[in-house]
Amino acid sequence: MPTIEEVIKRLHYSDGQLVAVAIWCEDDVLFRAKERHIKCSQEQAKQVIERVDHKQDCSLGITWDTLDCYLDELN
């Protein structure tokens, strides 16, 4: 899975071009886990992000519900 630095290096858009981007990271997983009173380590947050990345549905996108599904599997 790429890091944010690697993603930035791969962008090939001109400077003035507008883009729509949604980025989900480990901190989002940890925030949501805390909000839902679910214990989640940094390593588990990484695993959630990796699963989300590999199993995402391009038609549905990634939402808080997506993170919730994988967080629920931690328990």
C-alpha cells in the first residue's frame, strides 16, 4: 500500500487543475474507534486501512460505515 508521499510523487496533473480527492488514513480509523469506544492499536488501524484499500467498492466509495464494518471485526 502506498504512503502519502508515494501517491504525491505519482500525480501527473498540471498545477492549476482542480481535482476531487478523499484520503482516509490510520488517524481516521483511530478517531472512529475512539468515538465508538472500540479498542484499536496503531497496528490494527494500519490493518483496517489496508483491508479498506484492497476491498473497496468503487461504486460505493469509502465512508465512515466502511470503517465501522472493519472496526467491528476487531472485536
